[in-house]
Amino acid sequence: MKRGLKIALLQLAVGPDKSKNIERAVKEIHSVKEKGAQLVVLPECFNSPYGTKYFAEYAEEVPTGATCRALSKVAAEAGLCVVGGTVPERCGDRLYNTCTVWDSSGKLLAQYRKMHLFDIDIPNKITFKESEVLSAGDQLAIFECQGIKVGLGICYDLRFPEQARLMANEGCSLLVYPGAFNMATGPRHWELLGRARAADLQLWVALASPARDPAADYVAWGHSALLDPWGAVAHTLAHEPATLLADVDLATVEEVREQIPIRRQRRTDIYDTILKCQSNLR
């Protein structure tokens, strides 16, 4: 048998009704379990519209909020590991863009707060400043599923190879990024950056986006994808609501790293990427 796992990326439609968004996610999680999924990944802000004006309204505490309770319950009922995309998290007087991970018993396995906030200004295309509302996280998060170490990032984090390198250094064979690249940056960089992280670090990269809604204030690019350790697109979706179901095979990771042994050829006597603070590494 191949060593690895079957992953499902849920490219969900997201609307203004929080309860319906949650119900839709729960239904799809049960559906992919029946198809053999062992790890399921939801998109960024799957329970709310994406936008600074929505974060406070839809925010909830982790792990006691309605979304977290639903994810914990469905993970236990379906008996699989759930990467809960992201939700706007309220902690005291601060808001975060937070990813939660639930194991097959419904236990909170990992929690990651988006470290790099999406503050950009592309003239005549898009201006967006998450930092007007959100606070940045300061800890990495890694969890284990079916014997595979998995590292977490959120959307804009994909642009920072140093963060990905740290997770690879900790033994990750898969990096998961719930994200919502937009119509300006998505066509240019969504797949490109995923392939770059996969090729640079010789591991699998999963990108999970919401489906595209042209009527939304913020229009997501879609195109959820799974990139293999060669840096190739193993599987991808279009922009409509859909599910990507595929195998993550550790044999491919080992093959690439043996044939192109860059990990042991790095000149760490001259350069390195180091972790400067304590992190949520599991």
C-alpha cells in the first residue's frame, strides 16, 4: 500500500448567511468521507463573506463558537481530520483570521492565526488592508494526519517562503493553504506560488479557495489546486463550487528528495532560515 492519505479540497460557495455556510460545509464533509477522504480542507472565510467590514460581525471565539462546534461535531461523526479553512476569530478586543484543525474524534488538533496580513494596493485593480481590522498571529502550526506532518498557512502567507521553509524543516511533507486570492492576483500568482513552494521544498502543497461569486464585494479567483513535490499541478478545479479529491503520496516526496538532494546540499554554514520565537509546533 502507498504511504500517504486521500485529501479533499472543498471549493465552497459562500454567502451572507453564516448558518447556511456552515451547513453546506458539514454536508460536503460527510459526502467526501463516503468517497474515502481522510483529510478535508475548507477555504478561507468559509463561514462569512471576505472583507474587513464583515470580520467583526461574523467573528466568534475559538473553540467555543458555533462554527467550531459544528466542525468538531462533523469531524467526529465522519471520523476524519478537518482543516476548518478560516473563520474570523474574536479573542478579547482583537480579531484574527484563524484556521482550526479537528482530529477524527472532534478534538482541536491545531490553531493557526494568519501571520502575514493582506495589505496591498494595486492601482485601478484592488486596495485591501486586513490590518485595519485584524491582528497578526505570531506562531507557526503543524499537525499530523495519517503519519504525515502537515504545515498550515493562510492565503497571503503563501508569498513568504521563509515561513514555508521553517515548516519543511520541521518535517512537513504537505503544506495546506486555505486562501482567497482575488481576480487581480489570482491569475498571476495563485498557482505559481503554490508550485514554487512545492518545488523549492520538495513537498505537496494544497490550496483551497472559495468558489467565485461575481456578485460579491470581494471576488475570489477559485481554482483550488494540489501541487506535487516536482512542482507540477497534480489536480486543479475551475472557479465553480466543486470538490477536489486526490491522493497525497509520500513515495513521491521521497523520490524527488533522493533524485535532487537539495536538502543536504544547502550551505547552512553560510545561510539558513531559523525560528526566532516559540511556536505551536506539534
